Amino acid sequence: MESEQFKRGLKIRREVLGDEYVDAALDRAAKSPFGMGWQEFVTEHCWDATWGNDSIPRSTRSLITVAILAATGKPQELAAHIRGAQRNGCTKEEVRQALIQAATYAGAPVGVEGFRIANEVWE
């Protein structure tokens, strides 16, 4: 049985990342109870508890997430969250500035990789 936290988190996750991305993650996880446990955790804690907190707008949360994922070198998640930032109303210029902010504090290679990924997403 899905918890209320999972249901709320799944709704937000789908709104930000899109059905195709979320369905693929859940389909991969469904092949293993180990994997599904992680998806439940992520959906309840990251998506419901964190993204479900309305203290800051989703667009701001998206830009923070883009900068963190760029700075920590998580290319697959960065691409998904650049798409999510667009769904949350962020402009390309706002995403560009989030990547510049990350590169300023985490190094030029972060910018190189972040802009490469952003260009792939936007093509």
C-alpha cells in the first residue's frame, strides 16, 4: 500500500520531471524490491518532504537543484532537472545563471559540463 507521503511526492515528482522520466525510474525499480524501496524513500523524502515544502517557489528550488547537481557532477540528474526547471517556469537565462553560479564556486569544469548538458537538453 502506498503511503500518503508517497502519493503526494509522486504527484510533485511527475509535475517536475515528467511522466516518462518517472515511469522509467519506477519500471527499473519494480524489477527489484531493493530498488523499489529506494524509489519509495526518494519519493516520500525528496519529493514530498522537500519539494512539497512551499517555503520557496518551485522555480527557485529548481535553480538551486540545477546548481548543486552541476557542482557535484551528476549529469543524468542534471539533465532531468534542467527539464524540470523549464516545467517550473525557469527561463534559459535563469538556468544559465545557475550554472554560472555553480561554476564560479565549484570550478570552470563544472560550467563546461553543465553548459554541455544544458545544450543537449535544449536541442
